[in-house]
Amino acid sequence: MSNVETLPVAAHFEPLTTDEIRKMNAYWRACNYLSAGMLYLCHNPLLREPLKPEHIKNRLLGHWGSDPGQSFTWVHLNRLIKKYDLNMIYVSGPGHGAPATLSNCYLEGVYSEVYPDKSQDIVGLQKFLKQFSFPGGIGSHCTPETPGSIHEGGELGYSISHGFGAAFDNPDLIVTVVVGDGESETGPLATSWHSNKFLDPVRDGAVLPVLHLNGYKIANPTILARIPPEELDMLFKGLGWTPHVVEGDDPDTMHAKMAEVLEGCVLDIRAIQEKARTAPAGQTVERPKWPMIILRTPKGWTGPKEVDGHKVEGFWRAHQIPILDPQTNPKSLAQVEAWLRSYRPEELFDESGRLIEELREMAPVGTRRMTANPHANGGLLRRPLQMPDFRDYAVKVDKPGQVEVSSTDVTAHFLRDVMRRNMTSFRVFGPDETASNKLQAIYEATGKTWLEEMLPEDKDGGFLANDGRVMEMLSEHTLEGWFEGYVLTGRHGFFSSYEAFVHIIDSMFNQHSKWLEKSKLETRWRAPVSSINLLITSLVWRQDHNGFTHQDPGFLDVVTNKSPEVTRIYLPPDANCLLSVTDHCLRSVNYVNVIVADKAPHLQYLTMEAAVEHCTKGIGIWDWASTDAGEEPDAVIACAGDIPTSEALAAVAILRERCTGLKIRFINVVDLFRLMPDKEHPHGMTDREFDGLFTKNKPVIFNFHAYASLIHKLTYRRTNHENFHVRGYKEKGNINTPLELAILNQVDRFNLAIDVIERVPKQAEKGAHTVEWLRGQIIQAVNYAHENGIDQKEIREWKWPV
């Protein structure tokens, strides 16, 4: 056992009295009783009669191990919330630790306010216990249905980053994050400890981590619980924290220890903030050594010590259901009953089944209850962004396909001014790639958050600032976690990442999408939150030196697997479309918006007026690029994505010149989900609309940014699907010029033109010479690239013929 290290506390700190310890212990017993009751009971909620097999759930599902330690922490937080009128929320890191949060939510009265049928009486309590891990009920994580939660915990590793996201720009908020020691072994959690280097004590709130070392995961010891205490201490000091240990198993002793250490941490947080906030203007803010707590308690504390001769409390067997067969084994049933009665529920709940008044008074009231804090239902606090008019940033387009600009650079100027108007509620996130993705204009409004050492040379293009609002760290996990915590507590943001590496947050995207779907469709009391906006750039088609490793557009496939109610994919073909899409996404709520746009210079096609109309429709015919003159076409060329669009247009130009009389309809897709039937997607097209665009019996050559199978997936129920011929990325490429890479994957102008000629019956024979010429152009282009390391001038400088 290591010594308890305590913070220097204020002189007025008074140790808990015997009566205070008695009441805190009683409240904690009530929490533990409810947590254990959720695992087992569907009837007889307060054991007013002897426990019988029919009182036990038919399936025993859930986790016990971390619940007592979490509730122990919660009870002590409540004391300090009341004493200092703290604005505090709680994040439960252990994956299946919902019983602790649910128990406290119920005892505070919030659960009954949100769900009136789970009332504060024996009838409501029976329903409350039965619903846990029960069909038609609630899961064992802190799901969106759980008041006070912003962190589901279905996948481990994101609790700290969510906590910091909530604390940014919330100067009076303290986020207590209980980190499971199994969770602490994940990569995302390991990097998130560095979040303390980005928390400004002047403008931000605070995060108080409680590393809950109960020693075990589901079937193994945990690393941090088994390393020497001195090593653990050095680890967290090296990470920039001030660690304090509370360790033991005797409740009375532990209550006294926890009260002193936790109060000291809160007072230390206040002292750090006061020092920073009263410092002279212009003084550099030094990064504080924020406090944290290492809480060592037995796994399954206060539960069965042994079952059938096997150690349970303080061992991995306490992780889930400690006693497995009470319905069929009388000995086990008696042991469950003895365990539940050890909390003495008859002393804790009155005749009606409500927590006794003496204990009810221990909880905070109103929105100071952590499960009622509006920051945990952030849509209540959300205010729309103050937005400049995106049209003011338009690229002037007199004629289509004549001017080249970087679309992301144009959008960066718009984002810069969004930032200027929302300097306390908007942040930009990116893994060391903001400038690489041509978004550096944002630095004209704000720098990059940095509370570490600054060198003189940083002033020359480093853009570092204590109060910067661009969040850069080379951990996509931590960035996404910050972003999610930030929007879930009522704010707004924008995230840019390289396309190949946005896959790092695949599972985080999945988890957040599931959270949004539940919140939006089933948990109506949760107010809408700002959308997660992901700009994917550094695309597969322009990896001139990064090569094959950076060629993967598969994140879009991941997105289409989630509910269409909460996901959108946009592929704007030029800068004005990207401006329109970005404005729309920043205004939206309850979505994950994925925007795909290359950072390199590209031809511009649409005026701002035309771009707004096109993006509003989501898909449309470009008459100026079509040759069907409003008649039924011989073939349709469709495209989605900036380089697929430019190559498709070049193919049309070739066909116009060499295939007289060929009628081509040119379609561009901005909103990918518009391809879906409206019966399957709220933004999809009716069959009539789809047939009107793509015709019922003509070949459709679809040039697509990502994997071709995705377009087939979205359109397989459509009338003309058998005539859809999709060209997309085929996992072919390395160090290539843009055209050579397109040729390897057959999304280039020459292969597209060949495809059209060979699929239009009247062109197949008379176009033979053109096909031979096109194949020669392919050979010539590849040879030139290999000889000169660059595409031919006529390719690089190609313009739409007008």
C-alpha cells in the first residue's frame, strides 16, 4: 500500500465528522444496492419479502466491478458541489459502468423527472431495476438515454478527450472523468493525457481525472495497477500532472481520505485559475500541473468476497456478474440475498420506496445535480454561429473550366471569418495538417493552442498562441474526442484530415453516429447539438510523392454503413460548391457531415449562384457540358468528386470533337445520398426523379471519387442499375502523376471516352479509329510521365473548350 499524498488544503478545511461519514456511507450503500439490484432484480425491488427465484431476471447481464468505486467518487463530488456551488459534470470511462451513473441519477430524482414511469416509489423503482440490460430497456453503458451522460463508453479510450472537449471555453465548468484502468491501456486514452498541454486556465474550465485502479479487466490484471507505485507516480508527473493517491478498502477510513484529497484538488484548481485570470494582461500563461487522483479500491468493492471457493472481491471475477446461477441454485440465491441485504435497504428507503429525506438532502439540487447539468444536454446551451455570407468569398467564374484555384484555400478565408465572429464557441481541429490542407488563412484570426515552451523562431510562421483556437495534435483520436466533447456541450467545430488517415477514427465516427441516432430518433428530451463536420482532403488522386499508403478513399464506405438519419457525404466539384456546402454543414445539427475536397488547384466551373442551386439540389445536369440538347441522350456521363469531375469533362470534350452527333448528358453529384431511393434515405430521390436524370435504358458511365462498389450499393434498387458502369479507385497506384494514377484506375478521360464509344451501339463501329487514338494517348501519357516525372503540358493546362 502506498502512502496517501494530499494537496495543501486551505486552513478552513475540516475533516468529516462521524455523522457526515455515516450519512455519506449510507448514501453510498444506497447507490451500491441499486447497482447490484440492476444486475439481478426484476421484482421485489426492496426485499420486502424473502428473495425467490422468480424475483431474479432470466438473463443476468451487466458489470459490477467498477460501480462501487465510481459511486464512491460521485458521493464525494456531491459534497463539494454543495459546499462550493460547483458547476460540474461527470464522465464515466469504464465501459460498462452505467449502473453507478444510473443509480445516482435515480437517487437525485433526475431519472424520474425525465422518465416519469420510473417514479420515486416502489413501483417506479421496480421498473427502474428491471429495465437494465433487459429487452426493451436500457444497455449497460452510459447511453444517450442516461441523463447526465455525454460519453457512451461502448468503446474504451475516449473519456479524457471527451472531458477536455467539454471543458474548452467553459471557464466555470469542472469535468470529473473516472478512467477505468482497463481503459487506460488503450492507445486513444494514452495520448489523451497530453490534453493538459492545451487547457488554458484563463478561458477554459478544468478536467479532474480519477484513475480508478481496481486492478483487473474482464479476465486479466491491468498494467497500471501492477507496476510499482513509484513508477506510476513518475509516469503521471512526466505527463505533466500532479498525482494524488487514495487507497484502501475500509469505508470509513476511505471516506475521510477521499474528502480531504478531493477537496484539495478542487481548491487547487480554483487557485490555478485565479492566478491565471488575475495575471497582468499580455503575460504568458504557464501550463499548470493540474491535479489528478489515483483511486485504488478493490474490484467489486463491498460485493461477495468469495463464490464457490473462488476469490471474487478484489479479483477479475468481480468484473461482471459475481454470482451466476441464483435462479437455479438455492445456495447462490441465498448468497445474492445476503449480499443485497448487507446494504440494509430498509434503513435507506422509506415505506413508499423513496430514499429517506436525510439522504435526499445530501444531493445537490436543480441543475447543480450532475445528471441535470445542462452541459450534459448541450443542445440546451447551443447558440447558432454568427456567420458571414459565404457568397462574399466566391470565386469569379465568367466561363466554366478556365480558372484554377485551391478550393480549400478559398474556404479557409470563410472559416477565418467564422472564427472571428465566434471566438468562444468555434474551434478548428486537425492533426498537424491545417496548413498542409491549405486552411492557413484561419491563422489570420487565431493561432494554434500551445501552452508549452515557445522559442524565438516560433514567431516566424509557427502561429503558436496560448489563446489559439486551432487545435493541432498528431492524434486523430484525441482531436476527434475533443471535437465530440465540444459539440456535445453546445459548441461548434470543423475538423480536417488526410483522407488515408481519417480511417484512424472509423470507430469513433461509428460510436458518435450511434449516439446521434439514439438521441435524434429515440431520446427526444435531448436537444439537438451541432454537427460533426469532417473535411477530408489530401485525396487519393493527388498523392504525387506519398504513394500507395496514402491512397484509400474507403472512409466513405464506413459512413454509408451508418444511419442515413445522421450521416451526409458531400463531394463539391469546385470552390463555390465547397463554400455552399461548408456553410450548410456549419448550420446543421445532429449530423456527421463528411466533405471530400482536394487541396490542390483545380478548374472552377460554377458561378456562386449556380453553385448554390446545384448544392441545394444535390445532383443535377450541367447543360453547358451536355450535348443532348434536352433530348434523350445516347449515354449519360455522371461524376462525383473534383478530379473525377475534371476527367469526366475532359472525356466529354474529346467525344464532342471526335464523335459527331453523339448525345451526352453530363450529371454531377454533390450530395452522395441523393442517389438513394427516398424510401431508404430522407434526402434520397424518388424513382421518377432518378429515371428522369439517368434514363431507363441508356448506359451510364459514372466516374467516382472512391471505390466503385459504393455507387452500386447506393443504386442497386434503381430501374437502370444494370446499365450503370462505375469507374473508381481500384487499389492501383504508387508514385504517379495525377493523370497516370487516373489511367491506372481507369477514371481518366481517355478510358471514359472509350467506355462511352463501346457502350453506344451506333458508335461502336464508326468510333473504332477514335478508340485506337485514345489508346495511343494512354500509352503516350504514361510514357511521358515516366520519362519526365510530370504530365504533359496539354494535360496540365487543359481547359474546358468554349
